[in-house]
Amino acid sequence: MSSGSHGLNYNFSNIVLSHGIPSNFLQNELFSFNGSVLVPNSSGTRVSIIFSRVSDGFEMVFSQTIAANQTTFTIPTLLATAGSYYLAIFTGYSGNAAQSVYVVHPTSSQPFSSNPPPTIQSANLDLIVNDLWLRWHLNPPAPPCITRVTFTQGNSSQLSYLLSNFQTAFQIPYPDFYSFK
């Protein structure tokens, strides 16, 4: 759910994002933060993203350690709890939150558009450097949109993700599949 972006400059201390940040998200939306570290560390660099709820300080923390002297990162964030949040993006183990407020709205079952969605032409599961990725091609090609991806196993196990700002790929989070046998 993209409803405008905060600011024109996506530079944080030692970090530059390769995209804007919407001011509104949907609950259970998986939003991927992609960017570069300006000054990498020779022993690896930890990149952290923290959404801190304005009302009570509850935090959703996401992080990735990139290899020594590497600069690019992709950190998927699953925004599981509705509310208004401050956002912090930093290298290392502490940083300051932006003063802008980002809102995570409860997920609606109502469609956002009456236009028919594009269909998946083909899909592949790829193992890339120990990470499992789902990649697909849309027919017809579509502008950036929110996509729901659902994994099912039998009649009992099901996981759904709302994806935004993903082109046509999704890194599958292993821990979410604990209930799958």
C-alpha cells in the first residue's frame, strides 16, 4: 500500500536506499529494504531496520550482516502489527529513529482495484547462496503493485504474504515454515 513517500533523500547514516519508503503499509505486508552501505567494515557490516511504535515503544526489528567489504543489502520486513511507527535504519547495533511517522494499517479483505490482476506466466524456485527465492514473470507486465503469495501444504498449513516494492522475486523466510512437515 503506497500512499506517498517521506522525503526526497533516502540517505541515512552510512546507508543509501535504492528506493523510496511509503508512508503507509498494510499489516502483514512484506516490504523489502534494498540499499548500500557507504563505508563497509572489513569484518562484515550489520544493517538494522527498526519500526518503533509511537504509542508504547513496541519494536519490530529486522537485520542482516553483509560480508566483509560488501556494500549491498536486501532486508525483507514483515510488518505484522498495525499502528504508527518511527523508523530507524542504521549500521551496527544502535541508531536514531526518523521523526517521520509510518502507518501500518489493518489488512482489508476489500480489493484495491477493480482492474483484473496480471497472471503469473511462469514461476521458479531458486537456491541462491543458501537463500531460497521465488521468481515469477507476469503476463501482461505490470507496474509495481501489491501481490499476495500463498504457500499451502495439504489442508492444514498455509502461509500468505502481501508483497510490495518487489519486482518479480521474493526471498522465502525459512523460519515461517516451521509448521510445515
